[in-house]
Amino acid sequence: MNTLLDLFDSFEELGDKTAFVNRTGVRRLTVSYRQFHLLCLKMARLLADRGVGEGDRVLLWGPNSSWWGVAYWGIIIRGAVAVPVDFMSERERAQTIHGLTEAVLAIQSRYKPDRIETASALLLEELPFLLEDLKPIEQKSKPSPADVAQLIYTSGTTGNPKGVMLTHANLVANMNQINNAVPIITPEFTFLSLLPLSHMFEQMGGFFLPLSRGAAIVYLRTLKPSAIMEALGEENISVIMSVPRLMQLLKTSVEQGLEEKHLGKVARQLLSKAEDFPPEMRRMLFWPIHHKFGRHFAVFVSGGAPLDPEVFKFWHGMGFTLLEGYGLTETSPVLAVNPIDQQRIGSVGLALPGVELQVREREILARGANVFPGYYQNEQATRDAFTEDGWFRSGDLGEIDQDGWVTIKGREKELIVTGAGINVYPEEIEAVLNKVAGVRESCVIGMDRGGGEEVHAVLLLNSGARNPDEIIAQANSSLDTLHRITGHTVWQEPEFPKTTTLKVKKFQVKEQIRKGRGEGAGPSADRLYNLLARVIGADLGEIHEESLLVADLGLTSIARVELVNYLEQEFRLDIGDSQLGPETRVRDIRQIIEKREKQTSRDHFRFWSNSTPVRGIRQLWDALVNRPLYRSFVTLEVRGAEHVQDLQGPVIFIGNHSSYFDQPSVMFSLPRRIRYRTASAAYEEFFFGRFDSFGQRLWRRFAYEYGTWLLNLFPLPQTRGFSGALRYMGKLADNGISILIFPEGQHTRDGSMHDFQSGLGIMVKELGLPVVPFKIRGTRDVLPHGAAWPKRGTVSVTFGSPIDFQRSEPAEIVERSRKAVEKL
């Protein structure tokens, strides 16, 4: 293998084997290697049609998904240069990179409220439709190994990002080096992708390597804890590419779960004794924890920063295999890794085969085929990055022992040199602070006071934490006198500004502290305020802690769901749309972010009602009871049957709502093969609202049991968030089950059709299913609203042709759906 095109050519022969699983939070969508190969060739055709030629730069700014991969490989096939940008970056950074690279095209995402301003742009989410009718490109480019494949701009933790040029030879070399050092990946492996593909650690370890071995990759739309645990429970994950902060968060999540079950003390005692046990015994002792990660889980891979020894001991003590590695974007990126059969606590491992490492003046230097040729259009930075004899200067301070084991001490640029001339490594001070009760996270920076730097601690505290002076005093008692903290600040925002690999952007922290002491930081520095302003469309100056989201800021029901999505992405937390109501204030959201409490579900879904046995019971009951009873009152007429006769795959049926007889009328109008693979949404509050008497509660409970067992109903809430119901509908769709919805939300009293609920647009958009409109006439005469008993009558159900709304926005979907039903 000499270039990335050689790797791409291997995809087609893998055929129907799954390459990607996209978990959107609502749907689970798979892509095979053969499909992926074809889509990439179509993508290259689209780029050619858009005027992209060999050597042109194409900006790629979107979340992880198979479509990111399609866009990336399409760029490579075309012979252009990919410019991936961190999806969590602000528009200003993406716009700057777009200008610096003179990109001829920007591929960005609809999930970013602020997008790049350019005449030549594509939306990542529109690629399925843009590629559908295109023919695959016939003439692929033929790059040489020395050609630049991509430009990666450094994350900017120092505030000075540079464009790293990585060639085909660099990337292929690192792939081979890693596979030789850690030869464990098989086609049966499944990788869970949690880090951004714009970051070389994830791109190499979680994208190129699994594809080179025919493994599968799972992508999540949002990295909230519940989505991660659901994926671990359902996808048989083998490998997680991680970073130290994420390993800490997972550790905290496991510990909280144990504490909730009053097992924390027992687990700590077992951990203290298990260090000397063989791995098999440790895995048996902590089997319940391993079970949560799936039966095929093999290894954590940690990189991006040194791992806290305490975090390593936690996972290692429970019997997990944890490989810590080291590298930089400039080295494609991996330089060293712990061997699979030997992990050394506190070390990032041994140099990869073909990589040379040495230490000069405490700085780690590297040489090898994976080391980049230089920075894009920045000759001075390139010269500064290499020694006179050609070694790459990593900027990392560290040590290499006589056996070749590498230990990282910290970044040279972050090293604090005190007035006494003492070198202080911030990571070592942070490790002490983070163990002090009340400290959620800390960041240690050097503040220049003239005549040397002060060791300054910035504290992110838990609510109710004790006086920060006491916290600093306790930390200092564990530190050498010359390394002690001499100043501190309490951080007022919910989180530190971070890269998507969860590194604190220390230069931003330092800048905000300087402003806070001088000019005042102001609301524009607040991530939550900025997010609310972008999503809701409110002016930044109108947003205050006491602002009501709905009354003061104008939050609509559609914007509420969008806001939840952005909050989950930005802060990586679980939050339900039901938590954002008319009484919710900005300060309430801030508290949700700070507390990060697990949300308890009040859902009443029964997916087993779609199982073969229950479906059989339903068919029998229909034949014996429901259908004869219905026919005793109704003469049914069906029109437009040709529109539903040959339906392939699940759809959403929508129509007007006049009576309780509407649902059976539609169901008995459908062909048998569709009828028993259709679930009906029903008003949740009818079953689980507030009741005046025990008898009423009993009757509604009976209705729920009858409806779920024998009518295949599922509850759809109208007075609280419907995100849970949306996930349930996604599961139905993934299993080929259609959905029946009455989007008016209630029966008509006067016979006229009400407006459709705005939530319909979100449902259709997220589910991505065709919509089949229908119009019912006569059910209101058979069973009027409030009637105790039906009377004889004729009912007609008219079906329209399916409508594809995949390129429409929610408001347009609602309006067009209502008009489609009216026309019938």
C-alpha cells in the first residue's frame, strides 16, 4: 500500500459487510463496504461537476458520520486536498481556515447554526439526495506517495493554529507502523467513534485502521452519556478510541452507578486487592461492569494527553485492557504505544517500528516516514519545527528510559517558570487539585506578574463546594514548597473552553481571566449565552440568568428540540426536551449543565407488542372480535388503495381525526401485510393523565393494556417533550414498522380540520420516512365526540400518493402535509 487510493480500492471486495453504523439518536442506519465504495465514487463525480480539480482544497466541517467518510474519500479520489475542521469550532475559525487554504468548496453541516459564508458550499446532510442519481466517476486520480492528502489545522490550545500538511506516504506509513506494533484488529471488530474525525488520533485509529482491516465503525450524533451506553449495549463494541478526560468521565459514570446501588465501598475494597490478580479473575470479579461494555469489548485506546495513573489503575484493576499512546498531528499522529501484552503505568509506551525518538534539552524529538513535510504556506514555522539535522521538535517535555519507555511531562509552551526559576508542570498540579473534594475540574496556568510567573489555579467547583481558599490550602499541603499554588480564580461558566478531544484551551482561560480582572468578561464570553442567541435568534444583550426561554426569548417548540440537540453536542450531557418548558429560565439550564444528573424516564413504550407472537394474537383477536364488531356498525369504502398496495418499507400515515373509530377504519383499510406492521400513536395523557377517581384510573389502564396488546398503540405525549416517543418511532422504523399519526392532536368538534401540530415536521424530518396522507369521512357520524355508543353508518378512507419530505424543513413539512390531506 503506497497511497490512500490503494486502501480505497480494497473496499468493494468486502461486499455487503457493514462498514458504518449511523446512530442518529432516532434511527440506526447501516452502510456496507460496497455501498460506501459506490457512494465515494459518486461523491468524486459531484466534486468534478462542481469544478474541484487535482490539488484544490476542499473544506470539510461536519460531525462524524458515514457521510463525512463519503465526502473525505470523494475528495481523495478526485485528487484534491481534504481540509477537515473540528465540528465544534466556531464559524470564525472555520471561515479563517477556509480563507487561509483558499478552499474552492466548503462541505458543512445543517447542524451548525452559523455556517461559512461562501458562494461554493454543500450541506453534508444533503449528500444522500445529491448523489442519488449521479453516475460514479470513472477516472480516479493517481496520486504519488509524496502528494499532500490533507491539511489539518492544529487544535489551537496555544492560540496559534498552523496548517499541517500530511502526505499519502505519511498516513500509509503510520497505518503500517501501528498494525505492526498492535496487530489485534480483525474484520469482526466494531469501533465506537467518540472523537472528532478532524482530529488525527481518531482519524488514524478509528477510521483508517478499522477500514484497512474490514472492521465496522459506529457513529453517534451526540456524545451524551446515555447514547454512549446504549451503543455499548447494542452494538457489540470492540474498541473505543478515547482521551484521558473521557476515560475520567466514564470512570465517574461507573462510580456513580455503583454508589447508587450502594456497592461503592465494596468495589473500592475489591479494586485495592485485585491488582495482583490475573486479568481473567479481575474480569470475573467485575463482570457486571464488563457486561455494560458488551461481550465483545476488547480494548480502550487512550491518546491526546498523558493519562492520570489513578484512572489507569481503575480500569486496569477491573480487568480492562487499556493501551496508552502518544503522538501529534504532525506525526500522522502516533509515535509510541504500550504493547498489547505489557502496559506500564505512567508511560505512553515504546516507539513504533520505523519511528526514532530521542530527548534533547528535555524535549522529545522524532524522526520517521510518518513525520509531516511542513506547515502549509508557513516556511518560518516549518524551519522552527525541525532541528538542523532533520529531527521534528515535538514541543513536549519528557523522558525516555534505557529500555525505550517514553514518559511525557507536559507541553513546553505550558511549562510554568516561577520567579525563583523553578519549572512547574501544570498537569502535576492539576492531578492534585482534581482529587480535592468539591473540585469538578481544574486548570493551572502561569500568570506573569513581572519577574516570573505565578502558579495560578482556575477552579471549576461543584455546587455547595467549600471555600476555594481551603481547597487551595489542602492542595498546597500535598505539594513541594517551590511548586505551590500562589493565586486562584473560580471559573463561573458551566465548563472550561475545550477542544473536542476535551483538552482545556488554556490560552482562552488565561485571556478571559485577564479580561475579568480588567475590562470585565461580559456575556459575550459565556458559551451558554452565545448558544442561546444563535439557536433562538435572540440578541445577546437580551439574555440574562432570569430570562424565561419561552416568554422572554421566544423559544418555539421546533427551536426547543434544536436547542436540546445543540446543548447535548456542546456540553455532552443528557437533557430531555421535557426539561425545557414555559417556566424554564436560563439559570435552570445552567444548573442542568452543572449537575449533569441522570434523567429518569417516564416512558410507557412496549416494543414487544410488535413481536411475532403478539402480532399473531392481534390477528386472531381481529378475526374473532375487532373486525366483526367494527363491521356491525360500519360499511367501509376504501379509495386510492393503489397508493398503499405496493408500499416497500415503513412509511408514516397521517390524516384527519374525527372519532375514536378513525384508527380501526384506517387499519382495516390497509392491506394485511402492512396492517400488522403498523403502530398507531395515541394521546399519552388519555392513559396517564390526572384522574378524578380510582374507577377512571382503572378504566384508562385497561384501555392502555387493550390498546398496546390488541391495537398496537403507543403513547405520544402532548404536554411534555416527545423525544422519548421519537426514539421509539425510530426503533419501529428500523424494524420495518410503519407509523400511524393523527397530527391534529385531538378530535374535531365541528367537523373542520384543525392545524397540524408542529412536532409532525420534526418527526418526519428525523425519521426520514415517506408520508402517506389519508382522509377519513363518516366516523364522526358513527361515533360523535362524547357519544356513549356507536350507530350504523358508512365510512370512507381515501389514501394519497406517498410524499418524500427528506429535503424539506419541519415547518414546510407541516404545511404541505396538511394541504395534502385537505386535497383528498
